[in-house]
Amino acid sequence: MQSSRRRRILVTLLWIAVAFVYLFPYTWMVMTAFRLPIDTLSMRFVFTPTLDGFREILVNANFLRYVGNSILTAVPTTLLVVAIAAPAAYALAHLDRRNRTFLGAVLIVRMVPGIAIVVPLYLVASGLGLLDQRPTLIFVYSAFNLPFAIWLLRGFLREVPVELREAAIIDGCSELQVFTKVVLPLVTGGLVATGVFVFIAAWNEFLFALALTQSRAATAPLAITGFRNEYGTQWGAIGAAALMISTPVVIFAVAMQRYLVRGLTMGAVKG
């Protein structure tokens, strides 16, 4: 009994330590949002809360405009990527399972670092007059996240039994009807999981936004750099802006948690 109790205590302490490590950056960010700069620089855990940081980003910096740009960029990117990746992944999972060359090419495209292609993208966008426009960011984000979405969705779609597709075809369904009416309802969790990952990637993207936008289409992560200038670093504003950026992602992930867990555990248990 004592040995079992000690084991439970050790496991509990271990999980507390892990939770502390993972939650400390977020906790520090929240405290920074409500602290004065002097409290942040002094690393004070006990302080008088203030809303100066939120007042700075909402009144003086007009930060909500950049948040709106992020929403109008990340949401269309997510919808477009999932809409294109789903039929592509279905074709690779059920219609042509042996096309490893194309799968390898897709993976290689995703492995290319963004810094290696940002200069050519800037030159092309500049030559076409597409700089500082949200559609440009949507196109670039979609192209960069599409290979990942195809690979992820292909794994989910391969868990759908082939017999279901064959039975639907025997019953007279076309390939499009099989895809939309039989397969897609079975992989709703996988679609949501893919959408969550794509949304987070597009929402937090910084490099392409830095190179391809200036002010009109600048996103929220890029706007944070404006709070560090020749007059110093506005720690309260940075903390408040970071909190506003991370909160929608947390809410979205929590709201979709049931579908996310279902999608990530597809095929984990075999009957």
C-alpha cells in the first residue's frame, strides 16, 4: 500500500512539473500583459494589475485591424487547403495507392524552408503588383500548407475500409458520390484536425507576412514588432498583443477538441 501510494505521489509530482514547464511561458505572457514594464523587467510575480498594455494596442496602435487581417487570411487559407487536400488525399489513398513518386514530391515541397523561397516570392509578387494584399498571403499560405494537409488527410482516409467504397460503387454511386456521401462523413474528425493545424500555421505565420506585406495587409504577429522601437520595448503592449493573438487559437482548439481527439486517434484501436 505504501509503495503504491508513493508511486502515485511521484507520478502526480511529475505531471505537476511537466504542466509547470508547459504552462509557464503562457502564464508569463499573461502576467506581462497585465504588468507595468518595470514589473516585467524586475521579474515580479506579485504586482498591481494594469490595463495600460491593452489600452496601448487597442487605442493607440489600432491592433484590431491587424487581428482582422489575420482572421481574413487564416480562415480562407484553412478552408481552401482542406477543400483541395481532401479530394487529393482521397485519390492517393483509394484510387492510386502506389503513386509514391508524387507523395515523395509533395513531401519534398513541404520540407523546403520558407527562407529559401521568400526572396523569389517577393520578386514575383512585386513584379505583378501583388504586394501588401491579403489574397497574396492566402495563396502563399495555401501552397505552403497544402502538402502537409494532403499527407495528414491521406493517413485518415486510408483508415476507411475499402469495402465501403466498393459496396457504394456496386450500389450505383459515382466516385464523387462515394467521396462526398460515404467517405467524408467518416473522416470528419480528420478534416477538423487538419483544419486546426492549418489554421494555427496560417495564424502564427511571420516570415511571408514580413516579406509580402507592409501595412494594409499586415497580420497580427507582424504588428507586434512595432512595439519595439528606438524609444524602447513596450512590454505591456507586447504581452497584451500576444495574449490577443493566442486566445482565438486556444478557444478554437478547445471548441474543436472532441473532433480533434477523434481525428488524431482514428485507427488507433483495431477491432
